[in-house]
Amino acid sequence: MKNEGLEIGCFLISILALLLLGGCNSAHGDPAAEAPPPVTVVPDLDVSLFSVDHPEHFPIATATERISTSKLVVTGTVMPDIARNVPVISLATGRVVAIHARLGDTVQKGQLLLSIRSDDVASGFSDYKKAAADEVLARAQLERATDLYKHGAIAMNDLQVAQDTEDKAKVDLETTEEHLRLLGNDPQKPKGVVDVYAPVSGVITDQQVTNAAGVQALGSNPFTISDLSYVWVVCDVYENDLPNVHLGDTAEVALNAYPDKIITGKIGNIGAILDPNLRTAKVRIEVRNPGMIRMGMFATATFHGQKKETHTEVPASAILHIHDRDWVYVPAPNQKFRRLEVVGGDALPNHMQEIKSGIAPGQQVVANPLVLEHAIEQ
């Protein structure tokens, strides 16, 4: 009886051990079932590559090579030639009674500009009349002394004194007469007004007087007349670009108001002092005024260097402008087209345009990418 109980206990322990072993095997799982799924490789999508149904319908053009010199483009302002500025001065002090020209007017040499009421004129006429009266008296005394000397009534010394008095009277008369002419008056037409005339022909670029204003002799310039047949275009050139600018070189000037008209000028001066803030030097271009240039106009100057450079040019229609960028389409394998970004340059003759970077000479591009773009969108 005791042995049977022991056998039953061993049997139950064996069953319990088998159950525990089965649970452990279930907890570990099947390694094959837990392996990661196989990797599926998806080819990369090239967003710059496009395909169309009939690629042969789009004509192809070949980029060509263009040899040109280096150039530098800067901005500037039109200014008058300082050497051609002529001040209009008055030699009489007084009050302005009339102004016959104004700022911006075009005047001719000898044209009346200003009338001034001056006491200097009255004083000048007084001195002139006194000198004239003294000269008349001196001449009469000389004639009388000459007659008396011929008859032996006076000595040679008295005749010489009379001659000296007459000579001095003539000098005083001529001096006072010239003084009136210098003030702008005719000695034979007395008046108290001084007329100021234009010394040269040109444009009045500065005016410092108004009606009833006071004018100080040689103390101010009522007007400034500028000869605008030649003007200056003053440009700011950065320090790093100065090696490309040389004294005496020619420059092409385009005015912002007339961008289609190119005026050729000559570099007359390169500033010796740099602007400490901008690190630029003033470059002065002397330009002949064809009549349309006005003071203060903004201009763009192009300096051409001596170094030869190679550039790429394509038909202007081959460049597509999208989102402020320039693009071209080039043929790709499998009858596809690839869109490339380029940097456009200047417009060239014969409907061509320069490409600064993006493609090289000899590379093919689509001649009309706008049609291709529409075909891709469809």
C-alpha cells in the first residue's frame, strides 16, 4: 500500500514537469516566425526627369561657344563737369530789382540775368563827371599855357606843369569811365541800376538770389551757369574690382531713363581715397551729352577688361523662367528630358542669350521648352 502511493506521487510529479517544459517552449516562440520580412527595394524617383509621348516633336538646339572680354557693371550718377561751371558775379553791392532768368533755364552768352540797384553806380557816375570836368579845365589851361609859351610870356616849367595836369586828368577820366563799364553801365547813359549778363552759354544750375534780396560785391554768386555739353558719370567701384578699371579706358553708359541708348565715355579719374564705410572708390567717366542727359540721373556703367573669357550661348527661347529662376530641358536616355537650372546672362544679337553657368558649349537643349512644359503637365 505504501509503494502504490509512492508510484502515484512520482507519476503526478512527472506530469507536472512535462507541463512546465511545454510552457517554457511556448514562451520562447519560433525563431523562424519572428524573423523580419524580406526587404523590397524601390527605385529612387528623379523629379527632374520627365517623359512625353512623342519626344521627336520637340526640336533640339545646340549650345555654342562665345568668346568675350571680362566686364564690370556698376551704378553711378550724372553730375556737371566742375571745370565747366562758371559763376555769375556782381561787382556792385545793392538790392535786386529784377530777375530775368531762373534755375534750370538755358541761357546764351550776353543774355540779361539780373538787375541791381546800387549806390556804387551813383558814386561812379559822380567820379566820372568830376574827372570829365577836371579834364576839360586842364586841357584849356594847357592850350593857354602853350599859346603863352609861344609868345615868351611863361617859362618852359609852367608849360610842363600844365601838360602834366592834362595828362593826369585824362588818366582819371579813363579810369572812372572804365570803372563804370566794369560795373555794367555806359558812361554816356547815366542810371543807378547795374545789369548783370551771362558770361557764357549754358544751363543755370544754381541760384542764390530772389527779388528784393541784397547782393554783396564779389561776396556771393547770384547764379552758376554750367556748360552741359560734357558731363560726368560718377560711379562707386568696390576695392576688389579696381584692378579691372584703368585710367583712359572706355566705358559704356546706359541711363535708367533711356536703357536702350548706349553712350560711350572715357574714364577721366579714379579716386585716390576709398570710402571707409563702403570700401569703394569714385570713378569719374567723362561723357559727351547728346542732349538727353540731365543732372542727377541714375546710370549704369560697363567697363570692359582685357582678359578673354569663354561663355555659353543658346537661343533665347530655350530658357524657361519659373519662380524667379532660369531652366532648360536637355535630352536624357530612354527618350526622356531632364530639367536643369542655369544662370542666365546678357541678351545677345540674333535672339541669343548668354548662359553663365549650368550647361557647357556643345550640349543640346530643347529649343522651345514652354511647349514641352505644357505637354508634361497634360
